[in-house]
Amino acid sequence: MGPLTGNRISSPRRKAAGFTLIEIMVVMLITGISAGLIYANIDGDPRRNIQREAKLLAGALEHAAALAQWRHQTLGISAEGRTYRFWWRDPDDRWKPFVEDEVLAAHALPDGVSVMPTTYAGTPVPPDAILPFRPSGRNEPYVLVLASAGGRVVVVGDPLNRVSFSAVQAESGTPN
């Protein structure tokens, strides 16, 4: 044994040489939790959700109108509640779900977001209506409304198949 000095046993002291594995893991855990919370807050913003869904819908509407011309076939859209879907008209004049295109696949909106067609050719639209896109490319103007707790966005299609949408407007009541 070595010499005793008072009540202590002398031993070589270890010098601190950086961070321990535990310290690094704690920092990584805190960083991961913080990043997850930030992402959840950004993704959970109802105004951003409805704006993103309006962009997706506008792009799909323009695509459907162009595809109707390219295929020389009448296509259409129906929208009610949390879903919208695209259709094609068969030679017997019956509507069938359009399944040949990923952009025009049936789309479920996020929780709390709803869509409803409001007008077609200047007249009110019943909830179960299918708004057509003609092969000629000359279509009637239409309006669809996306609504959520974060507000509402009005999506408008003109006769030349240009689709625009408004900025998020504050919702005055409860969402549909």
C-alpha cells in the first residue's frame, strides 16, 4: 500500500478530457424532442394545412382539365366533407371513379378540413354533384370552398381552366 496522508489515500487524479457518452446522449435527446415539438407546431398549424390542401386541389383541378382535353374524354370532380374524388364519363354517359392517375386519385383531407363545391356556371351546386371538365377545354366557372378551424380558402376555376385560390380567411363560425 502507498503512504497515507491524513485520512485520505493518495491516488493519481484523472483529468477531464471531454464529454461523457451520457452527456452526449442527453443533449441529443433534448435536441430531438425540441425538433419534434417544432415540427409538430409547424405541421399542426391549421392555416398552413388548409393552404397546402388548396394548392394540392388547385393543381389536381388544372391537371384534370388538361387531361380531359388530351384524352378527349369528359372528366369530373365531386367533393363533400373530408374527401374529393375525380371521375370519368363512360360511353353510356355514366360516371365512374378515375383510378388511372395518381394526381387524380381519391383524396382524404386532414382532420378538421372539409371541402364543398358552392357554384358551377353561377348556380348553386348540390352536395353530391360532379363538376365536369369537357374535352373541348371550354368549361364553366366553378367555386369550391375548403374550410377548417384556421379559416377558409376559396378555390376558383375559370372557363380557360385557370385555377386560383384566395389567402386563408378567418372562419367566422365553427368549421363544417
